[in-house]
Amino acid sequence: MWSLRIWAALAVAAAVVVVMEGDLDAPAQASYAGEPGLVAYAEGHEIYTMNADGSDQRRLTFDSGTFIKQEWGCDEPRSVFTESSSPTWTPDGLEVAFLYHAADDRREVRAIDPVVGSMRVLFPDWEGTMPSWSPGGERIAYGDASGLWVANNDGSSPRRVTEPVFGGPPPLAEWPASLVKVEWSPDGKRLAFVLWTGGGCVSGTQDVTVIDADGSNRHPFVCQPRPDSFRVTVDWAPDGQRLVCDDGHGVIMTVRPDGSDLTPLQAEGGEGVWSPDGSQILYVSDDGQHDLRSYNTALNSTHLLLAGFRGADMDWQPVQQVPYPIGLVDPDTGVWRLAGDDGYLMSFYYGNPGDVPFVGDWNCDSIDTPGLYRQSDGYVYLRNHNSQGVADIRFYFGNPGDVPVAGDFNSDGCDTVSLYRPSEQRFYIINKLGSEDTGLGTAEFSFVFGNPGDKPVVGDWDADGFDEIGLHRESSGYFYFRNTLDTGIADGQFYFGNPADRFIAGDWGVVDGADTPAVYRPDTVTFFFRHTLTQGNADSSVTWGGSTWLPVAGASFGTS
Ligand SMILES: [Ca+2]
Ligand SMILES: [Ca+2]
Ligand SMILES: [Ca+2]
Ligand SMILES: [Ca+2]
């Protein structure tokens, strides 16, 4: 029945998981403002995204709506078309997964990156409902006519959690039941599913059941089903304490997972989805119009966002929060993802495959923005905004093979691009930027530091406002740094990181003006942060990204 392909990529693109170790205080998170994240939805065989206020609707899929076959159901012919449906964000929020009904009548689970537009097939032959991922992405839950299933995220080791028994008074109890939607709770402990039972073509009823992921504590009829209810939807509050659902007849409600404390919203409609911060529920009103509305859970008030909204099956993008001003650049696609001051990711295209990415404050406004160094011709491309666009500043500097190092080496509040030449183990420091496609000229000063094979990194190790340099020596595992920009022995050194780790530095964990190193480890797609310039284990870590992605670190990337 099942034909499943290993989905290794999910393990690579795991959700952002922030782990704080030791006794150090977690950095303060900026307060929530606005509605972060996109909302994916289905409309007319295709998948779209929009902002949470209904603006900026973008179509993601373009290959649906092709006639497949004629089907007879309930004594009426029905045309079946290729269709993309049931959009669901992957747990890392990077892709929209969806069910695709293919022209050969197969069903696939696909995923599309809304920034890049690239599409991949996760499961090429799928017969269940759209999978719902566990919060960490390690497992999937899905349903079919035989019950509720939990499996590894590659589809292996499926285990049936429960059978599809609708129950209730006759005739509901006698009719066959089937699962039509599954939603994993944010704490990973419970599953909510929509169960459908029908007596042929004339009647059918849907309702929501909540069950522990191990199959215990079954709570049926959580949303108080009424006869002839179709298209019941359900979504979890981000704290897992409540659900939003509807009875299929326009009564939209929130309720505890055990069915208690049912509270109808002061609104008619369905398709409710909870915002990642819990402050609002997005829904489609059912008062003759199909309007996109939002319900403020604190004020118990609703307001109109968009009149005449035809979307369905909405899913709100999981909000990634990264606690430090770090970023990752995918060198294969040129997609940048930077953690803003509010912790939310900004993503945009910049550069060509193979360019070496770095960041700096080129226009002295305290916001770090991208830079690229093209090692083949020594060209530097700097941009002053964290958005897609052309370079604001471009010039050439250095020799092929040089490694860019950016920092504020004279403490004037402006970053400049300097170089490390591995063939000479020599830093070339310059405190101005070039312009207008010209050469930058010679470096202001240069000095030798390090051994062949050392990897350079820039940071202000002594908190005096002047950036200096450091090196990672993979052969010994040592990190060396100097507090002056000249030749000499290291002012400090300690063991940190593994070979193949990618070094960055920033003022994280202990925010005192002094930079400390971190590594991005490709094989586990994890950043490991050291909060002091001393030897020891990582003080915190962030799991995020892809194994070929390159890390960058700044002081502030602003907010999108
Ligand atoms: Ca700037
Ligand atoms: Ca400077
Ligand atoms: Ca310094
Ligand atoms: Ca620090």
C-alpha cells in the first residue's frame, strides 16, 4: 500500500531549536510586534501564500487543474482534476508542503520553498491525509480509512494510534468513519484529528477528536458536531492549551483539548488558524460573504481584513526565533536568511553561487547588511539593505583566493572589507571602502599571523571598540586571537570547535562589548556559541539550516 521515499532532507533542515546550557541568562527577546510569518492557503486547485492581513497574495503552484478522469459519485458524474491542496508549513517554516493529485491519479506529498520556488517530492506515492509533523520534525502523523498513524519523518515504522470509530448515537455509530485531517499539538504530546462519518450521499458528520500520541486519553466530539457538517477544521493554540474549531455550521469556537470550557467566538465562520503568538485567530466569515477576518483573543473582538476571500485550508508559518544576530547563506541558491533584532528571520536573494558571504555596517547606521567577495576576480559587492537588490557599492580588492574579513578596525562606527591571504598567512587591513568599480588600492597596513590552513575570523575581543582578528587552526582545534593589528604571538588561545566547523564571532550570551567565537557545524546543522574567551564547552546552541550553508554574524540586522 505504501511506497515511501526516505526523506533525509528534513533532518538536514531541522527546526530552529535553541538550547541554552549553563547558568547564563538567555538574552532578552524583543517584544512581539505585528503579525510575523506568512499564511499558506489553497484556492482553486492551487497553493498560495499571503501576509497575515491578507495582503501580498502570491501563487506558489502552477501545475494543477488538468482533467484526470470522470468519476461517478452519488449518481452524478464528477470531473477530477490535478490539484494541490492541504498546504502545511514544514516545522522549520522554510517550505510549504502540500498534497498533489497527479495526472496519473497518484497522490504525492510535495514541498515548495516560497522564496526560491524550488519544489521537491517528499512522498511519491501517498494515500493518507496530509501529514502533520511533530514539533521537532522527527515524526509525522496522518490518517486514512484505517485509522490514525504515527511514523518516522521518512515514513518508516508506521504505528497505528487509534482506529476510526466515530461513535455517538445511531446511525452515526454504525457508519464507516475515516480521518480527513490531523494536527499535532505544539508540545508534541497530543493529536487532534477530524473524523468523518457518512451514510452515503445524503448525510455525513465531522468532528474533532483529541488523543494522546500514545493512543490514551481519547476525547471525542470536542467541537460538538451537528448532523450534516462538512469541512470542520481544527488548529492548536501555540501554547497547546486550547483548540480553535467549528461545527461545520458556522459556529466557530475555542475549547480545551478535553472538550471542556467551550467558548463560541463572537463571530460566524470557519477555517480558523491561530497566530504563532496566540494573540489572534484568522478565520473566514460565513455570513453570506466569505471575508477574511481576525479575532483578537484578548479583546474578544473581530475585524475585517479582506472582503471576498476564497481561500481555504489556511496554515500559519511557524515563527522561527533566533536569539543572536546570526545568519546563514545558501551558496547554491544565493538565498540569505538573517535573524532580525526581534528574532524573526528575514530572507532574500543576494549574489551568485560561489560568492563568499560576510556582513558589515557599510553606511555607518548600526545595521549590518550583506557583502560578497568573488574570489575568482577579487570583486567586492556590498549592499546597504537586508533585501533583494543590486549592490550599492562595488570595487575590487585583493588577489584570487583571498579571504574577506570585514570589521571596524579603526573604531569609527563603519565597517570595511579587509583580506586574509592564506598563501602568505598575511592580513591586509584597510579602513575605507572602494567605489565605482575601481580598485581599492593598497592596504593601509599588513601583518603576518597564523599558519598555512588557518581560517580567519574578526572580532573585538577586548571590548575597546576596535575590531581585531583571530584564527582557527583545524589541525590542533585551537582558536587564536590578537588584541592589536600587528604581527606577534597570540594574546589568547583556547581549544574550540571541530575540523570543518565554520567560525564566526559576536557579542552573544554575555553582552559586554567583547566578541566571542561560535562555530557552525555542518553535519549537525548547529551553531555552538561560546560566551567567554575561555576554554570550555559551548554555552548555547542553535540548530538551524542546511549542511552546505555558510554562517555570518553581525551586531544587528535590524528588522524586516
Ligand atoms: Ca548599515
Ligand atoms: Ca571603521
Ligand atoms: Ca578590540
Ligand atoms: Ca560578549
